[in-house]
Amino acid sequence: MDAKDAINLYKSRDVSEKVFQADKSYLGNHCLRVAPEEAASNKIFIGFLALIIRCRIYIALKEKELAKKPNYLTVPAAIRELEKIEPTRQLDKVYRLDHAVTKTQKVILSAFGMDWNHVKYRVENISKILKI
């Protein structure tokens, strides 16, 4: 094997190890704790999907150069920030956002090609569906 192939193999191994480490660290999958084989398979599959979503968030933030500042917008920080966008049911039985979308939330949304109007539109649709 030449040096170029060896370094490529090593880098791909490093990426795989980081994915498994992320699975154990971020998703808590250091042990399965399920009895039937089907349940274990399902848990692994859901964990795999979660890792794909986490990687997509990381790549989107990195492409927007939001992850360059240390601890500014890590994936967990971005998720926590987006969790704050929460519609609540008002007295007139219509769901609305309690708070305006913050600048940081707008930056995160822009990494996924969304803006405040997209969030507002989704909340209005959810409100219409739940009103029926």
C-alpha cells in the first residue's frame, strides 16, 4: 500500500471511530438494555437516524461558518436554541408563538434555508390542523 492509500484509510477509520463515539456520547448508546433482538435492531436504527440528523445539523452550521467560534453554536447549543421556538395555545384556542424568533434562531434557521416567515407559516398550519 502506498502512503496516499494508507493516509486515506487512516482518515476513514478516524471518521468511523468518531461516529461511534458520538453514538455513545451524544445518544447514550453505550449499552442497548433491550431484551428482544427486534427491539435492539430498532434502537440501533433510530440511533443511526439520529446520527445522520446530527451530522446534517453540524454540516449546515459549519457551511454557514457558525461553528468556527468555540462553543458558539455547537449542535447541542443549536438544538437547545431551536427548542425555544414553541407555539402555545392562546385563550382564543389559536396556537401562536409566545416570543419573537431571536437573532441567533434566525441565523440557525438560515443555515437550513429557512427564515422567520417559514416558522410563522408552519405555526399557522399547525394551528389550523389542531383547531379542526
